[in-house]
Amino acid sequence: MKSIESTSGIPPRPFALAGGLILGGTAILLSGLALGNAEGALSASLRGIGVWWEVLFPALFPFFVLSELLLGFGIVHFAGALLDPFMRPLFRLPGIGGFIVSMGFVSGYPVGARLTSRLMEQKLLTRGQGERLVAMTTTSDPIFLIGAVCIGFFGSLQPAPIIAVAHYSGALLIGLASRFGKSSVDIAPDAPNVPPSGGAGRLRFAISAMHKARLDDGRPLGVLLQQALQSSLALMMIVGGLVVFFSAALELLVNGGIVSALNGWMSQALPLLHLSANLSPAFMNGAFEVTLGAKAAALSEGSPLMDRAAVAAFVLSWAGFSVHAQVAGLMSGTAWRYWPFARARLVHGLLAMLLVYALWPLLGPTPSDAAILSAWALPFASDAGHPLLWKMTFAWPLLLFAGAIALLVAAGTIAIGLRKLRSL
């Protein structure tokens, strides 16, 4: 007799039982710790609410609303039609993937997952394409990376260039490597959705695609805006609930001595990798929450700046279980799978660390740069007396968006040229 999995068409998952036992055991453990330390859980939950309301809500809510409007007006389809001939030879992804990559880099996690889930629901992306896009676009936004991590935690702009290059380059390398995987066979790189004519013909096709998408949507502006606000508020409530839960869970694990035991094991393993044992709290905190992990890496005493920057790059790229849960919640309505995503996050973190060490001689700060960079960072610590420099920080996302689009176009053009040379 065939098993239930085979008769229902669902492939067997050998790790499903083990995963269920681990999650169930963790839930029981956290419940017991919460009963024994209700006051600590309450204080941690209040801190999580503060982080959500003061940091995440103003940072993510506008991008959630904007993503819904861009989809409703067909702007995503317009950009996809223009980027299609560059994205397919480069990443084996449709052109709309280029727009998602740029938006993901600019707005940070989990906006890339939100856009991907909406396009998967509209059948514009397959499961394999969606999984690869989410793996590539789960990145930090530049304001958090530069403003909070480098200036706020490290105290200067010294590690900003090396961390940013390692973090975003690692994401692009993940996308390039995934084009050779099994999930990339569901799209043919030689089957573009746009005519192979000149720029004018492609632009007309893109405008036509945008117009068709707007007609297919059909919602008036008032209805579109109202539904965008409603869905974005609902998503922010989910994000806030997950932040509060993981803040309380981490506090309970710390007070219960579990994190201390894991820190002890980690501190014994890190010297084998020629890393300071003082960096173990950064890895442990970063496993759960990216902000706590990056802060612990920056404030680690007795560790060289290069090692602290490398660990911070790992934490930003791994993103923490809190972000993992946010992405999983946003992708729950699709056929997206978590384990390939977790594997990609781990590979991205390790790759970002290696890139920090490899590029440190080129992009790492020298002792002569320290005074200059620290002095330049002072205007960004407070906007008093430096309104122009403060306003310039808000231009970074726009510049990064334009830079990401330009990089994708340039790399896609090179890939097209190489394919033509090989065909000669």
C-alpha cells in the first residue's frame, strides 16, 4: 500500500518528524521558563514592543505599502520587462527578479520576501525562482548597516565599506551560484519575455506590460491604497509579534542558563578557528536576533577590528531566527520551503566573513584613516548643526537602488556578450 505522502502527491520529508520534535520540545522548554520567570519575559516583551514601534514600524511600513502600490500600478511588471534580457543570462530569473533584488537591498529584510510572495501568488514566479530570490534578497538595508551597526555600535564609519561590500556581494554571489542548482531548470535562459529588438521596442513592450498589469488589477486608486494600508498593517502586526516573541524567548534562555552553556561551548570552539573567545556572545545573540548579535560583535573587548567586522557581517547575513520567522510568515501562502532558505543564510554568512578577510587589505581601514573616519562620523551621530549631511543619509537607499539596477544591467550585458562570443 502506498503511503499517504505518495498518494497525495507530496514527497516524503525525512526531517519533518525530527523538526517537529525539536520545535515541540523548544515550545515546552520556553513555556516552563516563562512560568518560572514571568517578570523577565514581560520586560523582554516590552523591549521588543519598543524596538518594533520605534525602529521597525517606521522603517518597514512605508516599504510594505509602496510594494503593494508598485504591484497594483504595474511598475514591477514594467521594470521586469526592461530587466528581463539581463536577468535571465545572469541569474536564470525573470526580469521582475531584478526589481525585487534592488528593492530588497534598499529596504532590507523582509521586504524582498513580501514582494516575492506576492509575485508567487500571482503565478509570475515558480517555487524554485521564489526560493532563490528570497535567499538573495534577505539583506540588511543600508541605513541600518551604516547608521545603526557601524556608527551606532562600532562608533565610526571605519568598518562600513568592508561590511557593506561583503554583505551585498555575498548576496549576489548566492544568486549567481544558485543559477546552477536543480531549482534553476524551471526557467530557460534562452526564452525571454521581451522581443529581441532595440531599446525602443523593448520600452514599448515594457509599457504594454505595465498597462496590461494595471488593467488586470482593476482596482481604483482609493481601493488600492486602502487595501495596501490594510495588508501592510496586518503584516506589521505579524512582524511585531515575532519580534516580541523572540525577544522574550532569548531573555528566557539567557536567564535559564541555556545561552550561557552554549556560549561556553562556542568560546571553546572559536580559538580553533583563530577567533577570540570573546566573540561567542555575538554568534549566540546573532543566531536569534540580528541587532543584538551585531551589537555584541562591535562591543567585543580584546578582539581585532577585522574579526569584529567579519562577525558582524556574518550576523547581518545570517539575519537571525527572528527574521527567518518573519520571512516564513510572509511566504506561508506559497510553496516556499524553509530549509533551503536556512542553508542559504548560513552560506551567505560564512561567505560574508570570508569576503571581509579577503578584501580587508583593499577596503579595510588603516590606522591613518581612523581619526578622519571617526571625525566624519560625528555629524551623523546627531543632526544638530549638520542638516545637509543628515539629509544625505536618506539618499543612500535611492543611490543603492540605482546602483543595484545599474550593476545588474552591466553584469547582464557582460553575460550576454560572453554567450554571443561562445556561439561564434
